[in-house]
Amino acid sequence: MEWLQYVTLGFAPGLFWWAWLRCKDRYEPEPLHLVARAFVLGALTPALVLAVRPTLEALLPVEFTTRRLLLDAFLVTALVEEAVKLCAMVLAIGRHRELDEPLDGVVYGGAAALGFASIETVLFVAAHQAPALALQRGFTTGLVHLACSGAIGWQVARLRLRCDLREFARLLLVGMASVALHGTYDALLLSERGLVALLLVLPVTLAAFGALVRHASHESRERMAAGRASRAARAPQHLAHSNSKVIASTEAAASATAISVTPVASELVRAVAPVGSTAKRVMR
């Protein structure tokens, strides 16, 4: 029963923020089963982190110095976690036609992050046997995961819509910025400066993510409006083309009818001509 309680508490914040994401995706909501796929794959990735973390920690300096702390926070934790969440998103939706708007990347990247954060929270709550940690992490660390992976997902969607070197370079920049924010947050927590992380890094991260969501919504709305305008512009041309085809078909049918009628009329004239001659002789 304790594990059921831990799982319920651990997943509750993630599902709450998932519902929030769904509300933001109001112009062209993504299929629920695809978002759920990203969430589930994200929830599987902590197992991969737990598998590779001991190997990576063995490469760190033995002494617990500032250098070790920074390497642990930025490389072993932030970089690895953002990489596995990105893999979960790409596996879930990377080649699917539904990834057709910038905001879609935020939704799928955020869903993968929330799945990851939910399992992480379950493990923390179970390890410390502290149910209150679920609420605490759901509104702190879970939001850092959401913001960082949502930003990377946004740029992945932009790269898929416009695959060129500039967008790829932007993806690298957004990825490095996300790892930097994530790593800074973890480094402050590891160095027992958690108050700075909560009062400085977390608000900055959330403010940037909120601005990103608004910008992505604006981008998606503009793309939808441009698509509707393009379809509306093509509609009269298509109608005119259809009308011209109908007129051409009608003219061709009329010509064929005229051609087929002409021999019949000639035959009728030849058949009637002898009757006319006989009638004239009788009248004489």
C-alpha cells in the first residue's frame, strides 16, 4: 500500500501540469494518445539514467570539491537527463506528421519531461519516506524539467518544420541554455544554497518558459492563419480550373454531337430528294 501511495503522490503533480499543457494547446490540440506516448516514454528514461550514472560518477574526482560538484550537476545530471528526455520525445513523435507546429514541440517535450519527473519524484518520496516531497518537487524540480525540455522540444519542432543549418544551430544553443539552467539549479541544491535556487533560478526559468509558451502559441496561430489564407487563395483558382474543364467538356460534347448529326442530316436529304421529284411529276 505504501508504494501505491508513493506512486499516486509522485504522479499527481505531473498529471496536473500535463493538464495545464493541454489547456495551452488550444488552437489545434494534439492527439491524446501521442502526448501519452511521450509521457510514458519519458517515465521510462530514469531507468536509463540510473543505469549509466554509476559509470559516469566513477569518472568524477574522488574528493568532493567544487569541481566535482559542478561536473556532477552540469554533466552527470543536467546533460544526461536532458538528453534522455529528448530521446523520449523524438522516439514518441519525431517522425509523426502531428509535429507540425512550434507549440507541438513544447507539448511533447513537456510531456516527456513530466513523465521523467513523476518517476523521479516517486523514487525520492520512497527513499525518504516523506510524502510532502511530492508536492515540494512537483512545484520546483518538476517545473525545471518541464521548462528545460519544453524549450528543447520547441526548437526540435522548428527544426523539423524548417530543416536548415540556422535552426540546427539554434537547437544547440537552446539545448546548452537548458542544460545550463538545469545544471545551475542542481549545483545550488548540491551546495546547500537551495534558497538561491528557489528564489532566483526557478523564477527566472519559469518566466522564460512562460514567455516561450506565449511566443510558440503566437507562432502556431500565425502558421494556421497563413495556411487558411493560402487555402482560400487556391480555392478560386481551383474553381476556375474546374469550370474551364466543364466548359471544355461541354464544347467537346457539342462538337461531337454536331459531327454525328451532320451525316444523318445528309442521309435524310438524300432520302427525301426522290420523294420531292416524284411529287413534282405527279403535280404536272
